[in-house]
Amino acid sequence: MQKDTFFITTPIYYTNWIPHIGHAYSSLIADTIARSNKINWKKTKFSTWVDENSQKVVEKAEEKNMSISDYLDFMADEHKKVWNWLKINYTDFIRTTDKVHHKLVKEVLQKSFDNGDIYEWEYEWMYCVWCEAFKKDDDLVYLNKEKNVTFPITDKVKVNDNIIKVCPDHLKTPDTIKEKNYFFKLSKYEDKLKEFYKNNPEFVTPSDRFNEVKAFVDRWLEDFSISRETNKFWVKLPFDDTQVTYVWYDALYNYVTVTTPEWEEKKCSKSLKWYNFWPADLHVVGKDIIRFHAIYWPAMLMSAGYELPKQILTTGFMTVDWQKMSKSIWNVIDPVKYSEDYSKDMMVLYLLSAFNIGQDWDFDQKQAILTYNAKLANNFWNLVNRVVVLTIKLGLENGLKWNINKIIANDLVNYISDFDKNISKYNLKESLDLSFKFLDVLNKYVDETQPWTLIKDESKKEEVIDIFYTISEWLRQVWLNLYSFFPEKMWELFNKIGLSWYVEELEAWKIQELRNKKEVFMIKEKGEALFERFDVN
Ligand code: ME8
């Protein structure tokens, strides 16, 4: 059978910081979705990246007394270390400084230039280095330095030594830049974008984010600058080597570079060669960069003659103590340290089940522990533990054999079909909720049948085996589904019941085949607890 392909991407992360839990959130979503496609018979490409074209990189390198290229190498490694530690199973890692990428960037720039979509213009604008963004008066606020308060810009108040215009996020005055740049003619694509949105009503999800994008396009599309004359070390424009690319072309086109034969030849795992991965199936991005992905990016692709990505999943933003994460106020949560102090599973469960993708939220550690204790340590682990301990007590030399009690078979069928429907639409919270709801049904079944009482009566042995087989089988089905979320733990669980080859089979796209199998469960040892309770302080 010819396999379908699936290509998913994380956002392109800046390298002026080591990924924090907000970045990990996007990567965990992408990892879970990639895995669920992979085990469902799809040839899956999962790319992650670093965006090295940032003014801040120059400052950070100076701060650390490093050359820019040493700093970039160091930070790219740090990013990889975090993702590898968290077992984010990406297939491609690309840097904006990659030579193969620069070749493509030059080609597409030339194409758009030849089409008349790129033009030169001298202009004067304000630019906030900290946001890495141009600012207009509308984007700024007044800061009264004496009183240290901000207020909206109005005609009535004039700038003076005490009242200055600042960026509302960084409270710093943006630089004024006057220079010649090249611009992309976004305005030319207004009608084409609108038509594309109309024909692709799920292009951006959740839909409220799509509405924001459409409203923005309805207001007015402004051409945007794509080059700089100041930055010495980025990709030179093929039609003017006194200018280098700025952000859009060298960042966004990463998504395409990883699908080109040149990249695949050099950097890609053999098993992923020869498949056509462009257009991407899903870009996972935060709401801060949705406009760039849903407006700039499709227009740039149309201009260069590429197909457009199929969908963009937009995530909400997390605050810590209701504030943006920032090193200066020490509220940054490091995902690796968090996983060491608590557990990676707690982080995944909380991030993916406490709220829907798209919502903003404040990180709530108490809630994270309570959710973990209730769902994984109690509901889930207690049940597994009971089955393991009692089956060992039965001393079944030849394992638990197929002997299913049909009582809750309907619940299982509904659970699996609802799970599949939800995960294929990237409803990760709903998919997890459904799994824990089904575990509730299983727990209820155990409470009602009371196998720990029946086990004392030798004449009831068959009945007990029947119950244990049923629970183990239904658990096996839950584990197959939860593998996309908690792969390491599910692997340990498959081992526990004598199915050590399962992960290999799953990674070879076979969830449907495994679901239909009739296994014998060999349960020999209790082993260590996989999900232990944490105290809430
Ligand atoms: O913006 N909560 O890179 P970046 C949730 N390189 N998600 C968060 C988050 C938070 N507090 N903080 C970051 C860039 N993210 C540019 C993009 S596009 C041409 C260039 C996630 O390192 C979220 O997905 O700031 C966001 O979009 C991404 O990290 C931004 O990463």
C-alpha cells in the first residue's frame, strides 16, 4: 500500500534564548501530532528550526564575548539538546544560516523580483530591537518617566524630556531608521488571499484566530520590508548585493528548504527521501506570528509559484504569574528542569489537557500537580497496578489468554472512534479527556466486579481471569492511543505485559493492525511505579 505523507513544522525559534516552556509547548504539540500520524500509516516529516537572523543575536554574542558564528553554533546545539532531552522526535533540524537554504532563498527572491513583486524604497520608520519589529505611532504608548506610567498617545500631549514614546512591551524608545530597503508588494495579493481564505475555510484553526486574520486583511494590507543595508552577514539579495535579507525570506522559506532534493541529499534520513512533502500539512505557530504565517507567507509563496500550506494551527500564549516570561523578572520556566523536578508527563498532561489549543492561560503549578495526581497517578496507574499485582498472584505460567468479557465492548468501540476523530483534527485535549473518561469506565467495571474478592475463591478462578484479561486488553487499547502523548511510559507498559516489540511496530505505522490483535499477556513482575503522586505544597 502506498503510504500517505504528512509534513508538520514547529515555529522557527529565535536563538537569543534557550527554549522555555512556551516554546516546548509548541514543540510538544507538534511532536504528539507527528507521532499520531506516524503510527497511522503516514510517512511523516517533522521539522524544527532556529531563526538566527536577529539583531539581538549580535548583542548576545558580544555579551558572551563570542564571535557571532560561534555563538550561533553554540545556541543551535543548546536548542537541539533541549529537544533531544525532551525526546521531541523531529526528523529535520535546520538553521537559517544553512548554505542549502541560502541557495533557495536567493532563487525565490529572484523569482519574486522578476515578477515585479519586490521594489526599492527609501523610508523612515521606527523599529523596536526588542520586538524585532517596525512600529507605527499606533503601536506605541507615552511613558511619563517621572511617574513611571504609560498612557495612550493623543494629540493633546506633546513629547518632551519627561514624556517619551515607547514600545508598550519593553518600555524603550524604538530606534528611528532611515534607509533604502526592498519591499514585498503584499497589497497586490489582497484579492488572491481573500479568495484562498474563502476556498479554504479551515486554513487557520481555531476559527476565531482565522477571523482575526481575515479582519486584518479586510482593513488594509501594507507592503513590507524584506531587506536591510546594515546587517553584514545574512543572505545577499541576488539583485542588489549591498542589501541582505531581513527575517521573512530567510526565516519562512526554511519550511520549503527542508523539502528540496538538495537538503534531502545532505541532511535528511534515507527513509524520508523521495517523498513529496511540500506543501506542508500543518504549521504549528503561536498567535504572535499568525499574521506572518497566514498573510505574508501565502502571498510570498504565490509570488514564487509554490503551493500553499494546508493548515495553520495557532496556539495561545502562556503567562507565569500573569506576566510574560522574561529573564529580567525571573519567571522563566525551563522545560528540562521542570521535567527533572517533576516529570515530563506532568508537563505534557498539563499543557495538553488543561486548556484547548488557541486559548491563553496562566501557568498554574498546583493545577498541574492535581491533574497529574488525579489522572495519571490515581485513575490510570492504580488500575494498571491492581491488574499487575493480582495477575501475578494468580501465577499464570502461560500468561493471560484471549478471553474477553464483552460487557464494556461498546464503550471501547465508541472511545476509539471518538479518539480517532478528535486526534485527526488536532483536538489534543479532547483526545486525552476521552481516554481518561474511558479509564473511568474501566475503573468502575473493576469496582463492580471486585476481582480482589473473587480471587480468594478457587472456584471463581476462570471468572477472575476473564475480568483481568478484559481489563488488560482494554488497557492495551488505551496505551496504543496514549503512545502519541507519553511514548516513553507507554513503551514501559507494553514491556510490563510482555509486548516489548510494540514500539517498533507502532513506529512502523501499525496502530490499526495492533488494535486488531489478540495478544497473550505475560505479566511477571510488579516493577517500579511509573506514575507517582506528588505533594501539593
Ligand atoms: O517569534 N506561550 O521566535 P520565538 C506559548 N523567530 N507559546 C510561546 C510562548 C509563550 N509564552 N513563548 C513562545 C519568533 N512561544 C520568530 C518567528 S516567523 C517568520 C519568525 C512559542 O523564539 C509560540 O509558538 O519568539 C511562538 O509563536 C514561538 O514560540 C515564537 O518563538
